[in-house]
Amino acid sequence: MKYLVLVMFFYMSVFAFEKSDKLFECTEIFKARKGELLIELERIDEQKQALEALKSATEDLLKQKEAKVSYEAEVVETKKAEILEKESSIKSMLKKNEEVLKQISDIKLNKIAQTFSKMKPAASARILSDMDNEDAVLILQSLKPKIVGKILTKMDAKKGSALTILLAK
């Protein structure tokens, strides 16, 4: 029985030694793997920091771009307001110029009408006959109907009828 106990003790110590070797090997593998994982963790941490730095730089760049776009939009709005103001001013001046031009045109037409009303009907008829129909009608419209009638009777019949038709329009 001693012998049996001794044999068992021997096998147990050999088996325990094998287990101990295996346990030692596992511990070494775990330590090596732990070192690899720590290195990988450091690499991931570095990449994370690089990514955060890139994200921060991108956000700063985006903020700068947004500020630039906002500033340029304000400049465009300012220019647009200036252009609209100038356009309004130009329209106002154009309207005034048209009114002045109409007044000048009316004054000229009145002077021409006064001149034709003082002329003899035959002389007026000769001058108006040589003129373009539209210009002649403008002058005749500014004269009194009695004078127009005298001038038209002194004109060539075709020219007088053409002017009469234009006067009726």
C-alpha cells in the first residue's frame, strides 16, 4: 500500500509538474498576448487622438468657411441694396428726364404751331406736303381746326386725304 501511495504520489507530482508547465506556458502566452494587446491599444489610442485632431481641424476649417460665406453673403446683400437704391434713383431721374423731354417737345410743337398758324395756308400746305406724314400730322394736330381746314384745301388731294385719315386716328 505504501508502494501504491508512493506511485500515486509520483504520478501526481509528475502530472502536477506537467500541469505546472502547461500552466506556466499559458501564463507566458497570456503575458505575451497582454503585451500585444497593450501595444494594439496604444496604437488605437494614437489613431483616436489623430482622428480627434483631424476632426477638430476640420471643424475649425468648416467654421472659417462658414464665416467667410456669411461675410460674403453680407457683402452681396449690401451691394444688392446699393444697386437697388441706384436703380431706383436712375428710374426716378429717367422719369424726370422724360417729363422734361415731353415739356420741351410740347414747347417746340407749340412754337411750330404758332409759326404755321401765322403763315398763309398755301405756304403751309407746300411745306407740309414735303414732310413725312407723321410729322405733318403732329403739326396739324397742334393747330386750330379752322387753320387745318384752310391748309388741307390748299394741298394736293392725295396728300390731304392721307393726312386727314391720320388725323382721324
